[in-house]
Amino acid sequence: MTDTSRRPGTSAPDGTPPRRSMLNDAGVRAVLFQIIAMAIVIAIGWYLVGNTLHNLATRNIQTGFDYLSREAGFAIGESLIPYNATDTYARALWVGVVNTLKVSLIGIVFAMLIGVVIGVARLSSNWLLAKLATIYVETLRNIPVLLQLFFWYGLITEVLPAPRQALQPIEGVFLSNRGFKMPAPADHPAWWGALIALIVAILAVRFLLARARRIQAATGDRPKTLIPSLALLIGLPVAVWAVMGAPLALDMPELRGFNFQGGLSVSPEFAALTLGLTLYTAAFIAETVRSGIQAVGKGQWEAAAALGLKPGVTMRLIILPQALRVIVPPTTSQFLNLTKNSSLAVAIGYPDIVSVANTTLNQTGQAIENIALIMLAYLTVSLSISAFMNWYNKRIALVER
């Protein structure tokens, strides 16, 4: 008699592959577990949302975003876009978003510039310069940023004189406890035309440099790009400005009553917030830059010196491009920290998204919606910064052959 029984997982006598349960497949199990986990998360979220809506309805608390179309009824002291108290809550919240973006972008640019300078200075052979850079880093990064904001705000509002006794370091520039006033170009279409021309010139210079790199890679000779680039960056905006009328009039600030009118104004709140966030974040970026430079092998310096390159040229063309691989990822985190720390603006009265949303919350009582909008605003800005920095990080990555 032939024994037809066989153990599970073994082949049949005729060579037929063994039957395997789908649960024994690692790929199937992985997908199944993820589906189960997602279902659990959705169920919990559904329960929490339903329970919250039920509790709000029981207490007769209005829900939804219909309030955004109602009149806000409150003024905002500082805005880049037109706004008045008769505008909607949606417009007011958008003003807060724009104010947050203004602080974040200006802070990121200047924090990066200052951080690079301080980071390089920490490695300087000049003892005094290196020690001053070290004192800057160790002092500012170990003091809570909120205290620094209070310090700068108090310095501007308490130490500087009133507008009638405002300091005037140069003609047309006034420093007082109401902020900083300086001349600004009078409103004219030529200035907007020059700005657009400058953007076009920057794009043209990028194309010119990319073309020069391709030619260098193909022939070994690099076309000269300095003079054409300067001609585009300076000549094109000036030419457009001249063609559109070449306006020279300036809007000068003048003391009228208890404050200055006209010109470009920088409020104490904006100045304190930008200054505090910039200097605080720059201290962390400086350490990132220093560590990135030190990560480059010493042999790179020695090879550059053997070729007769000056230290400045070596740093700019050899060391920093290699150090960027180490510098960019943690610097991205510092950019995100600066953006999120801008929410501390409410402590010194700057009308950012948190401040405007808090006022809206107090008037409408719809806390969940306003907090959700704040979270959405910061999430969108942070993800945008991360996406750009990740793109840049891939662009500068060294590709091994």
C-alpha cells in the first residue's frame, strides 16, 4: 500500500508545489496589518469627532466655518495687504498668515547669513574673533527665545526716546519707541517694473551659469559669466526703470502730531520679533556650519594650499560645497524652528496668525475651528520649507561615479 499522506509544506509525490497559506506570506501580512492599523485609527478618529460634535451640540455651541464670512469687527495694527475692521474673519486670518510669512522669510534669510559668518568665525585663526563668535553662540542659544524677545522689545520701547525726540543717525531715518522710520520710494509703476525685471534677470543669470557649466563639462573651457551677469542684474532693472519714467521722488517720514507719517515704517513689535528670532536661530545655525566645515577632511585644506589657493577661495569653492551635505539637513530643522517660534509673537503684540486667531476665537467662541486653522497654517508652511530644502539637498548631493 502506498502512503499518500505528507507533511504540510512538502511537495506532493507528483512534484506539485506545496499549498501555502496567505497568512504565511510576509508581504500579505504586512499589508493586512497596515489595513487593520488604519482601520483602528479611523475608528478612533470617527468616535472622537462624533463625540465632540455631540457634546458641542448638547451645549448649543455653534460649529463649522460659516463664521469666516462674517464681519470681523476688529482692527489689526500691521498688515502687508489691505485690511479694515469691516472685512471678514477669513480676511483677518489671512492677514495673520501673511504677517507670519513675512517674519519667517526675513528671519530665515538673515539667520542663515549671520549663522554662516559666525560659524566660519568660530574656526578663525584669529583668537579674538573666534572667542567673540563663541561668546555669541554660547550666550544666545542658552537664553530662552521668549526672554530674548522681551529684552529686544523692552530695549526698543523703553530705551529709545519718544517720536518728538527721535534719534536721527542719518538724514531721513528716525529711531523712536514707536518704531523705525526711513525714506521709501514714492508709489510709482516703474518700481514694480524694475522688481519684475530683476526677477527676470535672476532667472536669466541662472540659465547663463547652467550653460557655462555645460560648456565647461564638454570642452574644458568655461565662458566668462561675471560681466554678463552683472549687466543683467543691474542693467535690466535700471533700463526698465528708466523707460517707465525714472521716478526719483522719495516718500519722506514727517512728524505729525505724536508720531511720524509717511515713509517706510518698522514697528517695535516686528523689529523685536525679527531681531530676537534671527539672532537666536543664527546661533544654532553657526554651530551647524562649524560642524559641517570640520567634517571635511583636513587633506582638502592641504591640497588647496599645495595648489596655492588662498584660504578664502578654499573655503568658498572647496570646503563649503562639501560641507553643505552635513549642513543642510540640520539647518532645515532650524528654519522650521524659527517659523514655529514666530508663534511667540503674541507675547509682544505682533499680529501673527496665532494672535489674530485668538482674537477671532474670543469673539466667535469657536475654539476647535480656529486652532485647526492655526495648525493647518503652520503645517502648510513647514511642509513647504521642508520640501524646498529636501529639493535643494538632493540638488547639491555629490553623485559618485
